[in-house]
Amino acid sequence: MRGLIARRLTQMLLIMLAASVLLFAIFDTDQFRRKVAVAELGGFGVATLSEQDYQHWLARNGFERPFLTRYGMWLARLTHGELGESLEKDVPVATLLRESIAHTAILGFFVFLFMIPLALVLGLLAGVNEGSLLDRGISFVSVLTTSTPQIATAVLLTVALALGLNWVPAKSAMLEGWSFRELVLPLLTLLIYEVGYLARMTRAATLEVMAAPYVRTAVLKGLPWSRVVSRHVLRNALIVPVTLVCQELNGLLSQIVVVEVFFQYAGFGRMLFDAASFGDIQVLQAATLVAVLVAVLSQFLSDVAYVALNPRVQF
Amino acid sequence: MSTVLRTQGMVARALVRPGRWATLLVLLVWVPLIAYVMFRSALGGAASDVLLPAVPAVVGLYALGLARCRGSWVASVGLTLVCFWFLIAVAVPYLPLTDPDKPIAALALPGTTKHGVHFILGSDARGRDMLSRTLWGCQRVLVWGITATAAAYAVGVVLGLLGGYLGSWCDDVVSFIGNLLLSFPVMVLFILILNLLGQSGFNIVIAVTSSSAPMIMRIVRGLTLEAKNRDYIHAAQTRGEHPLWVMGVELLPNVRGPLIVDACLRLGYTTVAITTLTFLGLGLQPPDPDWGLMIKEGATAALLWKYSYLITIPALSVSSLILGFNMIADGMRELSGRS
Amino acid sequence: MAYSVDAKALPVVRDFNLSLLPGESHGLVGESGCGKSTVALAIMQWLGRQGRITSGQLLFKGRDLCLLSGEELRRTRGAQVAMIYQEPMASLNPTMRIGEQLTEVPRYNEGLSRPAARARAVAMLNRVQLADTLRIMEAYPHQLSGGQQQRIVIAMALLSNPSLLLLDEPTTALDVTVEAGIVDLIGSLSAEYGMSMLYISHNLALLRTICQRITVMYAGQVVETAETAALFADPHHPYTRQLLAAMPQPTVHKHAQPLRAIPGQPPAPDARPRGCAFGPRCGYFMAGRCDATDVPLQVESGGHETRCLRAGEIAWQISPPELNDGPTRTPGATALKLHSLTKSYGAVSANERVSFDVRAGETVALVGESGSGKSTVARILMGLTQATSGSAALGAVELAQLPVGRRPAATIRALQMIFQNPFDTLNPSHTIGAQIARVIRKFKIERDKARIDARVQELLAQVQLPAEIASRHPQQLSGGQKQRVAIARAFAGHPQLVVADEPVSSLDVSVQATVVALLMDIQRESGTTLLFISHDLALVRQLADRVIVMYQGKVIEQGTVEEVFAPPYHPYTEALLAAIPIADPRVTRRRVRPSVEAPSASSPPAGCRFSSRCAYRIRGTCEVQEPPVREFAPGHRIACHLPARELSEMQPIFEVIRP
């Protein structure tokens, strides 16, 4: 087990390293450089940047040094926590990151809080009672919710709950300080998709386990049905869904970007998007690195969880 | 890792063999659509004629598909939804619609008549006919969606076969690249690539390929690894067949089944991606009608209950298309499970 | 207990009647698809969503099981009726420790406390001859061997003190020597606990030793029921007779009494013929009588029941043995020579210093159980994997470390293989004809399309398959037909040597005989050398010229088939032979049982691999030193520490009693 964790960690570090090189290379390209130059020098856009000014700016900022040296310096700066300053908002990137991550973390926390029990229970119920009305209902609703893109769900929810019934505000910019009511719409949008997806996967895993010979053995041993489900079915059916939950951090991040932009929620996703549109390179760099870190971490957690839950892989 | 295989929607062993007729019909639909959407300027006046053969082709595909999906009502309903939008996409130049780009009367409610034009679905903030924009909008989504998915498959299948069959260093390299790309959240990858390369349809294809191909590669690799140990592969190897032959002729036809189910799902994901990108302003450019764009424009215009049709109509349209894809996938899985 | 049952809308089982007395062991035998497993599951009321008992009663101690309430059924399952399954690994919960799975039974059925249940479980583990009980209680199922797992399933079933024990092919998935041990165990348990047993198997010979009465099923119906001795001495139904004739016997020389195949295959549940289900395949079929109406079960004296209209009137001819026509070739020069072939994966060696010769035109059998390394030898020969050291020379070409991709075309053509699993051996996406044609084209035997097609038809005729099969896909063929195509494919290129890796192990007994006969015919006609890999010694007796016995990667005995089947034996060969179930009532078999489980392959003893299970073990020598190879006759070699005299004085395993 320890060997596996060590191996996974080294793999993770390798991927992080490769990702950072890739990112650095992307941001080192001409387009991005010009954007930074424009933002620093002031001006109306890349098109108006004169070639001379650009070359001067390049020389001044040490761009003639070889790629690896610059990469090394960049890496060194990063590990010391120097993330630079936001060009758009004039605050240190670190502050910006901290605030936005905090907001997104709150949203994410509530998503997981509701998603996990709801999805697992629904999926298990559907799987254990295959073919029943409950199962068909849950399956139908999950297919429906996983077929709607986040923006469509966001739209429909906004129209129904905010515009139509006026229960919640339509935008979540939190302009008057923090309010839970404004969190409802983005939370619901994310939940609807996630619960549908996870419930489907749980149902599929449960169906597979229910058909397994060892469940037959348990029943034919004369065990009460409650014991069969709680001890034999549950433990085996939840292996895959639990690992999926860990992996969902990655998928959730993508959805959060869309949802935050739609609802104007001041979180990590919106910050990333704004930085990209504006050309705020420092922020973008830091944000993408954090995103990759989260994704890699989620994969790592998921692998560890799978090994921990499945005795067959351990020994 | 086996978790990933099971994660990919528990892909079923669908025994679906796309017949030769089906392939021909698909091409008859896809090629004209591509020509029309991507190369309209080059075609000039002949543009509208190009789509003529595609209309009966869609009907033919629908009939074929219905026959195949006979056992599952889920698949049949899904097929109907998808073919409906395809029919709209190929037939829209021949329908009596108002020009989707022409502003007539702003914010006309559905069912009202303004300036002598009857707006069945209302008009948007700039005065353009909603019905017309909605129907025209599905063309681009379908064309770019299918092209991007096809490209992702081409790359993913080849790499997956190579990695899975040849093993050793080839597998290590392919898997590493795949893991690297997969460690970027999809939206982040899209944002990066589209900012780097600029916004155009082709760049969307590249972005979608970069995010989807690794997943497809993993699935194909898993299927290849499993099929590699079958005795008929050993029989081919002990005949002295070349590895390329074994991969292409012996292996590939047998991994086709689960891939077709995955393809339907992936078409759904790609449609989501394209619509979302357009909504974020990163996708296909205005003024051509597009559902994501319509949602974006509608969401920034007056956010009032009485104008909610501006965003509801495109939202429902895109959802119905994706629902169609998902239902076909589910239905096929159900059918193969029964057989 | 008595019941008669019809099950499933697709009639899987029809008109099934069985009476079981307390303490009686009853065997239920039949081939795949005959419905025997359905009967067991029906008793347990576990037919799944699609299965149903459509008519009849299932009376257990007077009460109809179909009418029990949910709670009553649960209590019956817990305390009265228990079942043992075919696949022990799949039947145990992989995420639950053995101890917990065992103690569940008394805790929930009798309300025992945890410590009391634990004590009972440990005692039961001892009773099923499992040592090291504490480790096993804490272990997970995948950490144990197949034989150990099955013993645990048996222990679990017995912990509920059932009155009726159902055994659904409990040993099919296990090695022969392990199987013999478990069969013995079941026999002793039934004697000790006095419970009734319904033992289901496809192996008629296996049931002879443990069952008092036997029922034979065919296509969902009972065709014969009788006392065991009566059934074997004088079977009344043609199917039973032909089944017995199709089973290979280890006491018979291949030329003296060849296997008789039953033509055709059992009908599918929805395609049963009118009248007698066995009619189309029966040698005594009479049109107009046997296919007119459903055949009733006739009861004769001594409780012997038969479902045959002609039972009393058939004169069973003992036809003279068919002599093999065609020349019996004398073996030629050495075609294949293996010398000290070794294959290791790190510390584990799959093959260690394997050496033997194969002469041209011979049939050499490579025999061993799982883990013996015989399949690895085949893979090395075919170039699918490479040896770590040693040599394997086919004529002048050295094969041991030459992967197939680098072999000269002539060598590839000269060496072909028939694989074990009929379901995987053909590519499901191509037609049969296309696959055979590919071989012909690849080896450049014919180029012209018409000639290729003609050759394909020729080959199909040789394996007795109809011509239209060439345009079908493998899914439409049965297992036996697929293996025949595999044979045709292997011989399509006129190979010099064919390696057959357990080609009939996955087939039913009646089909096995056909396929084996075809293989032998083709081999004889073309003069090809055949390396036949198998674990079935009885089958080997019928078709091999020479036998090589392997255990855990090493060759422990080799010689002609008569030499290996008669003393002197290597102790392992002796145990293997003693484990073969015998169907012939005139043959007695001496009892030899090696100790329970083999040690794991990753930490083998330094000396003789078999030493930890051997009854003749010389302490201090056998575990530590490599056994010397003794030659008893030219070509008959045994690797054993025992003095040559002691080996020569061993009693033969089989004795034929002259009536």
C-alpha cells in the first residue's frame, strides 16, 4: 500500500512538472507575450503595439535568455509564493487567489455535502429495486438531468425560480455582502447535474453487484435481506462511486467556471475566465496551475481510495 | 487503471455493426453539411443545391435506425429527437423562414405580429426572428460537433490501439501524454487553447480533440488490452501477421461495439462544450445564429419573466438534442445487454 | 422429499420427478444445457426474474417450497437446505474476511453469539481438512487457492446443519487431484452427518463413488434413474450407454477400444424435436415410433426407470472394436527437441530445465495440472513468449528465444496451434470461410480465389462440417463446431507440427469424442506430428503414443503411454492416475491421495517440487536436493529420489477384474 502511494505521488509530481512546463511554454508564446506587453505598457490592444516598443519590452524583461533558464527562474519564484500582481485589478495575485478560492470552496463544499448522500442513496435504491417504479423514475430523471448542459439548467432554473416565482435573486454577485439566498441558484445548477450523474453510476455499480454470485450465496445462506444489502451489497457496490466522487473534483471545476460566469459569482472560475479574457497573464498562470493541481490531486485521491476499498488490489 | 474504464459510463458490449448502407447515408449527410457550413463563400450560388441530397439521406437514416432500435423505446425516442434536428439542419435553407440576421422589430413577444411579420417564437433584443435563428442555429452546432468528435476519435483510436497493442515504451509515452492532458480541467484547457490559437471552428476542433481524445484513447487502450489476450489474436500472431494487420483487421472490428455507444455520448458532450464555449464568448463568432450565443445575448438583455423566452428557447433546443444522443446511447446499451 | 417440476416459459426442465430419502446421496448427471443446474436453483427458489416453476410441486419434508412465505423460506434456506456452487471464488464476498462470512451463518440462523459462532467455524474448518485455521479466518477469498475456497464454501454450507445439501458441480473448476480430495471429503461428510445430498455433475464416472442412486438428464428431461451399480452394469437408455462409451478410460489402449462419438449436439430449449428428445442422435432410433408422441417414463424392477420406448427390446450388440484403418505410422526422426528449456519471471519459474524429444508423426501428450507450465512450453514453441534459457529446436531452427515476428516464413508455416477456448479461438467479426482462406493465402498455398474456396470446402468436409458454414459467423456455431473449424484452420497450411493446447477441455463429453476422433484422423492422414497438451489422463490414454508429465514447471516423468500408465510410477503420476474417476465397473482403482494443498509457486522448495505433498517423502533429502533422473527403459525416465527398486515394486493403480 505504501509502495503504491509513493509511486502515485511520484507520478503526480512528474505530471505536475510536465504540466507546468507546458503551461510555461504556452504563456511564453508570442500571442501571450504581446498581451502582457500591451497590458504593461498601456495601449489599446495587441494590434496597436509597435514592433519597436515590443522588442524593447522583451529585452528589458530578459526574454532573450534561454527557455530553461527562464523556466527555472519562474519555478523558483512560484515556489517562494511570488505569484506576481494582477494587471487588471492591481492587487497581488495571491490575495486574489485566496479570496476567490475561498468563495469557490464554499460553493464546492455545499455541492459535495448534498451531492454525496443524495446520489449514493438514490443510486443504491434504484439498483437494489431494479425494474420497480422507483428505479424507473430515478433512472429517467438522471438521464434528463445529465442531458442538459449547465447553461441550459442555469437558464431554466433562473427563469423558473428567479424570474417566475421570485424566490431567489437571479444573479449571485454578492454585492451586498454574503447571502445564502444568492448561493441557491448556482448550487442547484451544479447539484442537478452531479446528482444525476453520480446516481446513474451508483445504480450501474449496484446492478452489477446484485447480479454477482456472492450475493446469491448470501441470500441462500438464509441471511435476512437487510443484512445482505447492508453488508454484502453496499460494501462492494460503493467502491466505484466513491472513487468517482474523488474524480468529480476535476469535472466540477469545469462546471464551476461556467456556472460562476453565468451567475456572476465571485469565485475561482470567474476569476480564471476574466483573467483569460482580459489577458491578465499572471493571474491566469497562477489559476491554471492551481486548477491542474486540484485535478491531479483528485485523480490521486481516487486511486488511493480504490486501492483502500478493494482488498483484491491491495494484496 | 481499471477505475477509469468503469468510470467511462460502464460501456457495454454492444453488438452493433454499422452496415454499409448506414455508412453511405451518413456520408451523404455529413459532407454536404460541412461544405455548406464551412465553405459557403467558396460555393457561392451553388450553396443551396449542395444540401439537396442530404434531406432524403436523413430520412433514410431515420428509417434504418428505427429498424435497428426496434426493441427499445428509449433508443427510438432518442433517434427521433436527433433526426429531427438533423432534418432541420439540412432542410433549413429550403424552409420559408425570415432572414435570421435581419433586424425587424425588437423584443416582440411570441405569437405577436410587428411590422407585418408574424413572430411565432418572438424576436430577440436586436429584432431578429427567434424561430429562424433557432432553426438555423442547429446547423453549426451539428457540423462542428460531429467534426470535432470524429477528429477526437481518429486520434484517440489510433493512439489507443498503438499503446494497448504494442505496449512497453509506446504505451508509456501514449499513457503519459493522455494523463497529462487529462490533468487539465476541460474548461481550463478550452480557455487556454482558444486564447492561444484564436477563436474559430477549426480551433474548437483542436480543443475538443485535446480534451476528448485522451479519454477515448484510454477506453480503446483498455479494450485493446483485454482483446489482446484472446486466442484469435494469438492465432493471427502465430500466423506471422504484421502488427498493423493484427491491430487493424483483427482487433479493430471487435472494439467497435462499445465505441459506438461511447460515440453517441460523446457527441452529446461535444455539443455541450460547443454551446458553452459560444456562451462564454470563446467559440464561433457572431453574427451567425448559434444557440450558445442566443443564450448569452438573452442573458445580458433584460432579465425579466416576460422576456424569458429569449433564453428558454435555445436552452430547450440544445437540451433536446443532447437528450436525444443520450437516449440513443442508453437504448443501445439496453439492447446489447439483452442480446 | 419429492417433487415434479416444469420451469420457465422456455421449457428448460420438463416433467422432472425425483424422490430423495433421508441420508441418501443422489447424483444428477447431464451435459450443458440439460437443465440440471436449473433444478437445484428451483429447489432453492432462486430462479431469477425470468425463471418460474410453471407447474408441479416441490415437497420438502412434506411442505411445498413454492408456497412458503418470505420469512419461512429464509429460515429453510438457513437451516434446512444448503447449496454448494460451481465457482468458489465468485461465490465468496471479495471484500469480507472468511471468518466473518462463516460466522454469519450460525449468528443469524441460530442466534449464536460471536465467540460461540467463531468456535464453531474454526471447528468446521478443521473438519474440512484445512490447516492454519487462524490465518484463514482473517484472510480474504482471493488469498486462497481454488481447493481451499471450495472447502470453505462446503464449511459454510455445513455450518447450518442442513438436512439437504445441494452440490452444483462443486469440482468442475478444480484440478483433478484437488477434485479427488474434495470428492472424498464430501463422501465422508455425508456418512458422518447423515444428510441427503443431491450431487449435480456432468461427469458420470465421478458420481459412481459417492452416489447411491443416479438420475440421467437429457434436454430437460429425466431419461434414466437407477441404483448406481445397476446403471453402470446395465444401462437401459441409449443415451446413457453412448455417454459411457464416449468417456475415455485410462485402462484401455487406443487401438483396442476407441472412443465412440455421439453425433450431433443436444437441442436448444426452443428447438426440441417431437417425441424423444434424443431421437435424432440415437443409434436405435425408429422413425414413426420414437418421434410420434412424448415418451413416458417407464418404471421397471428395482426402481430402475427409463424414458425409452425400445428399452426392453434393444439387443445391445457388443460390436467388435473398430480397427483403425490407415497405416499406423512408425515414428520417424526427431522433429522437435527441447533441451533444458527454462522460463522464469523474476524469482518465479514457469518452466525449469524442461527436456524431451518429439519424433515425426508421433502424438506426444504433455500432461499436468494448473501451474505445471505446460501452456508456457506451448507459448514458447509458438513464439508468443521467449524462454529465459535452454533450447527448443525444430529441425535446424532454434525456437526458444526467437519471437514469432522474426521467424522465417517456412518455420511459421510448419508450426501451428489449436487453442483451448472455443469461444475465443475465432475472430467474431469475420466469417468462417474468410478466416480459413486467410491462412491459405498467408502461407501462399493457393493464390487463385476459386482454388482457395475449393480448398476451404475440402477442409470443412474433412472436419465434417457442412459447406454453408463458410459464410457464417462464429457466434452461430456451437463450441464443438468452433473447435472443428480451429482444427481445419490449423491444418490448412500443411504444418509439420501441431500444438493442441487442451482443445477439448471446454467441451461436453459427447462432443469431445467427436472432436478428438477428427483430430486423430486428420493427423494420421497427413502424418503431422501432434503435441497434445491436456490435464485429462484418461483422454491421453486413448490418443497418445508418448506421455510427458509435468509438475510445477518440471518434467517429472516421461515415457510411452503403456510405460507411464503402469508401474514404476513417479509418486505424482501415481496420484494423478488414482484421481481419475472410473466408469467401468470391472475396474478397481487403488487409493492414493496427496496431502491437501500445494505451496505457492513463488516460494518453491529447493529440491523436488512435489516433496511437500508426497506420501513417500524421504525427510532431509527430497525437500533439499534435486531428484536424480532414473531411466527404467529406453525413453522412460522418472525424476525421483526413491530407489529404483522401490519404484518398480509399486502396485499398479488399475486392476481389471475379469468377470
